[in-house]
Amino acid sequence: MRERFWERFPLEELSGEEWEALCDGCGQCCLLKFQDADTGDLAVLNVACELLDTHSCRCSDYEHRFEKVPDCTRLTPALIDEFRWLPHSCAYRRVAEGRKLARWHPLLSGDPERVHRKGVSVRSFAVSSREVDPAHYEDHIIAVIPIDD
Ligand code: SF4
Ligand code: SF4
């Protein structure tokens, strides 16, 4: 990977390895979300996708994720304009918006556990969708985010 590539190159020019390394491993994008059809608001649940390992906050089958979870979103530079649904802390969103990476990011800290210690990841509160009855999803809403403002 090129030295401090995230500061020197736009997202479209990153290699596959650099692109993957940009993910901070927070797991926030793997929480279930529901969009209000009228307002566009996004309800975020503390319930994670069935493939998320809620301890490591990484996908347990990243290679086959689209076969197993068809609505998993593949982040690509072409989707930059849609990155507003990602958390403010997300490294892809930060770079897309011209912001710096946080000091806890593994690329800067060299410590992939720091995202968890800082409380940025979902480790401390996420439950797997395998353990939650969809009829109770409404009880698991932890935030409502206005997307279209
Ligand atoms: S929100 Fe962004 S940084 Fe966090 S896991 Fe998802 S893609 Fe990676
Ligand atoms: S399939 Fe994997 S990457 Fe996609 S939302 Fe689920 S846990 Fe996240």
C-alpha cells in the first residue's frame, strides 16, 4: 500500500488493497436500517446483519456476502454521493468529504482494537439478527437519522 494513500489519492484511485484497508472495522454499516418512505429518515437498529461477527465487528463471510445477504451494499467510489447513509465516523465518508481520518483509525494507530475501546464500533451493543424476532425490530431502534436534509 502506498504511504498515507488516503491523504494523497482520491477514492477512485485506490487499489483494492488500499480500499479494503480504509475500513476501520466499526461494523456500523452492518446494523439493520429502515428508511421512512415519506420522510427519507433512516431508523438504525442495534440489530446487526446475520453475517456480522458482533465481537470482531467484521463480516463472517466477506467473500460470499452478496450470495448470502443480497441486500448487502458494495461500497464503491461510484457511490460516493450516497455515502450520507454511512456513519459520520466512517473512513470512506470522511475521505469522500475531505476530512481527515480519526486518530483511532487502524491505519494511523496501528491498533485495530482502538476502534472498539473508543466505543466507535458496535461491539458493545450490537445483537445479531439471528437472535431477534423481526416482530420486535421496532423496540431495537437506537437512532433516527435525517438523510435528505
Ligand atoms: S461504517 Fe465504514 S468504516 Fe465502519 S465498517 Fe462500515 S465501511 Fe467500514
Ligand atoms: S453481509 Fe457482511 S458486510 Fe454485508 S451487511 Fe452483512 S455483515 Fe456487513
